[in-house]
Amino acid sequence: MPYGEKTEEQLIEFADKIFRFFEEKQAKAVVMACNTTSAITYEKLKDNYNFKVYPIIQSVCSTLAKLENVQKLGVIATPATIKSHTYSKEIKKYNENMEVFELAAPNWVRIVEEHRINQPESILQVQEILDVMKEFNPDKIVLACTHYPYLTGILKRFMSEDKFIDPALYFAQNIKQDLEKNNLLNNKSEYEEFYVSSNPENFKTASELFYKLKQLPKLKAV
């Protein structure tokens, strides 16, 4: 089940287990790349570990709030992220005048994970969400889920591609700058390990969509 459909209790439990695992691995920092987890669990868990936690929403909203020529910002995310209103709350800290319209897209994650991107029903489901967003007439739209940028091929059929923002791009820049500032950035080319919480074979299939890798790094089930 996608994270956007899980309860707050489930999300906190999963996030805590993941963080405890990385604590055992002596991680110097952990990136909370999932918007839903960032929205629901960050404030409750951030001070419980001996490493720094980077949450995507709280990290990028200062940048989003200062975008030039953007007075109206749309946010499309999972139901759990939208229900929390974390994007609008965080943006208002930096720009009280920016209008933020948050809209849930309940089916978009499944469309991506089930490889149904080009099916007519999927295209219709994407169009229905964008039709609602168009009524708000946003200057920019944040694709506030790691899965949503993979729908760009459909999205640009109905709205200009430059209308959409992948917050992960700002997020990566912010993390790099912070690591450099604190002399924690490792510029060496080290090995990669992927840890998965379910069947590794399923991850291999998904990795063909999510990661452009010539060769899959070390893969371990935990």
C-alpha cells in the first residue's frame, strides 16, 4: 500500500524503524525523501536520533516561497500530505501573501507503480485532477510526491511542462549546501547499497522505472 494511504500511526512506526536501522549503520544524515513521511512524521521524530534528518517539505518551502513571479502556487500530493496542510503552513512562514492551493491525487501513485501510465483510464484520472487545478489558475504547480514527476509525459498534454516543479531538485541542492557548510560532504566516489523492506526482486522491477542505472548496486532485504 502506498504511504499516502497509510495511517499516521503506521507512518510513524515505519519511519522510526527505518531511522533506528540507519542509526545502527552510523549514518551521519538521513534524507526524508517521501513527502507524506515528511509531512506526518518529521516533527514527531526529528529529535530522537543521533544524526540530522532532512525532510523534503520543510527543506524546500523557503525556496518555493521566494520563487519569482509566483503569487499562486498549486500543490498536488497524496491525500495524507494534503490533509496535513504542511506545504501551506511552511510556505506561509516565509511568504504570507502567497496563495497556496493543495489538491490530493489519490490514484497517481498506483498509476506509476503499476506501470499504467499510458492507459486511457490513467490519462483521464490525471486530466480530472488538472482540470480542478486549472480553476485555481496557479503560476506554478509542485509535484509533491516522488512518483508524480514520472507522469510528466501525461501532464504536459494538458498544461505547459514548465508549469510543474519537482521539489526534489531544490531539495538535493539544499542538502548539498548544508553538508558543505558543515564540512560533512563526501566528494569521494564510494559504493552504494540499497536496503529494501520487501521482496528485492520487486524492487529490481521498480528500479527500472525509478533509477537509470546501468548496474544495480548492492541490494539487501531488511
